[in-house]
Amino acid sequence: MSGKTIFKVPFHSEEGMKILSESISQPLIIKMFKKQENNSFCGIHSCAMLMSAQVLGKDKTVSEIKNGNCDISDAPYVESNMFDFPETRQAIKYEVADDVGLTLDETYELFKAHGKNIKRYYAADISVEEFRSLAVEALTQENSSHGVIVNFHESQLQQCPDVEGHFSPLAGYHKERDLFLLLDTWFETTDSWVGTKDLFDAMNTVDSDSGKSRGLLVLEP
């Protein structure tokens, strides 16, 4: 692990809000975001948020979303109901998810089981420039027709020292400062603007459960 201190700006700070005002962002994901409930369900929780945002944002303008004309209480997918769907049970076993969480491949298969158009990228197979381009292109769709989940090493990103593999959605990007808004689902972490290279490096780590690198998932219509 690198001994360097990673630069981050807390999202809910004055500076964090200023960065948001200058950024592309997905207001629906920001509005509906909350921390995960189950210790091992970061992937399931992130998947539910992206799928719900895609449904709720459909045919909505960004202005309608920002002005409250999009009721997040109507979210069809939430962490607590995901295993009510046969598609979820087809893709993953509750006992496994509850015990050790999901790999990038398993989270990808969860989206696929729900009939979603999902793209999977291993960080080891792409460059930081490609990661930036893929994520920014998706986040530009401010009604959440597209979405991004990153699978990264939580401790390496200096979010939580006791957590390794983790999933969380991205919700914004500031071009001039090259910062992504990471809405970290873990209980003890601060949602923050993080540098693209630092985030990519934390993604470009090996998941011991799969033997493959971590990476990102991009949800498309």
C-alpha cells in the first residue's frame, strides 16, 4: 500500500457543494443515496440504486428531478427487497452474498438477470484515461439513464482501513479538478470528491475471491 495521503473533498462540505455546482452530476442518485444496511450488500445496494434511478428518471428532465417532481419513495428496487425478485435469486445465493459479498462478475450477472444492459470493465484491462472517458460519458446522462458503479479497494483509497473490496456508485465529475463524486455506501465513510487516478489505482487491485482485478460497471438503457 502506498503511504501517500490521498486528497479528497468531503461532499457535504462548503467546498464540496461548490464543486457540485460546477460539475456534471446525476441529481437522482444523489437524492436517493443512503448507506447500506447489510455489511456485505454494497454491490446489491449499489445495483438497486442504479436500477431504480434509471426507472424513476425515465422521461424526466433534469429540471423536474431537481425540483422534486420525482418521488424516490416509488423506487422499485431497494437493498431490502432485492431478494424478493426471482431474477436476483437466479443470479446469486443470499447465503453467499450475506457471507462474503459479491465480486465484480457476480454483480454484473445480477444486472444481467434483471434484463439490464450492463457493461463490465476490469481495471487491469483499461487505462485511467479510458476509465475517465467511460465514467464521464455515463454521468453526462443527468437523468440517470446511464449509471456507474466502481469496485475498488476501500482501504487503499483511505476511506475505511478495515474494508477491502467494496462497491459504490459515482454521481458526478468535475472536469477542471479531475474529481469524481464517490457516494460511498459503507457506514463509516464520508462521501467525497476523489481524484481520478487515486480512484482508478484503488480499482486496479486484485480481488482475492475472483483472482481478477476490480473495475467498474456501466449501466446503459
